[in-house]
Amino acid sequence: MNATPAMHRIGSAARLSGVSAANIRYYEKEGLLPPGLRMDNSYRLYGPDDVHRLRFIRLCRAMDMSLQEVRTLLALDLTRKADCEAARDTLDEHLAHVRSRLAELQALESDLMALRNRCDGSDGHCRIIEALHARADAGALPSTPAAAGVRRHV
């Protein structure tokens, strides 16, 4: 006798996968997850493969991967050598992004530390607030790609 795989409504699939119902709908809209089966009452149903796919997406997103990177990885096959190379290339590109972001964050940390060191609380007024106001008057932003209008990765 064949056992029918358990099917889950969206709330149950969300709990099992750790992905919110809103994100499940979004991932369907983005093509990362096939649309759930619909019951007569229009409830969406998701099977074990869908729950696994949602967990995979959540894992990749937790590693700060873009939707396009996740889409690429989802399209790959575990057994094809070319797909292994594509997965490696995707991760190499993501590592480059992470390293770039680390450099940005280190520059931001240095800037914040320099700002913090302006004031020890013993003066009659706060040198931190003074410096922030001076920067605001000058229109000066931290010198990171994000501040320069460069789009974030995700």
C-alpha cells in the first residue's frame, strides 16, 4: 500500500520550514517555489518536497544570498559535474560580495570608533553630536558604496 505524502496548508508549511506564510507567497510569485496545489476551498497545499525547498531557500537567505543566487542553486542537479562547477561559481561570487561587505563594515567601524573617541563625556557639550551636525551641514556621508548609492546585494 502506497502512503500518500503529508500535505500541509500554508501555515503548517510555514511552521515546518521556518519561512513565513507571506514569504512563501512571495517565493511562489518569484518562481522559487512552484505554486501550492489548491483545494476546492482555495487553500494552498504543500508537500514534503515543498517544505524541503523552503528550508533550502531559508538557509541560503540566512547566508545573505540574493534571490538570483538562490534561484541558480535551486536549478542545479546534485549529480552533474557542470552543475557542481556552477554551484562553486555562484558561491565564489557570493564570497566576493561578502568580502566586499566586510571591508565596508570595517571602514564603517573605523569611522564610528573615530566619532566615538571625540567625546569622553567630560566636556560641556558633546563632540559626537557636534561632529554629526557638522557632517550633516556639509552633506557628508560615510564613504561606503552603500552611501554612494550602490545597490545592496540582497
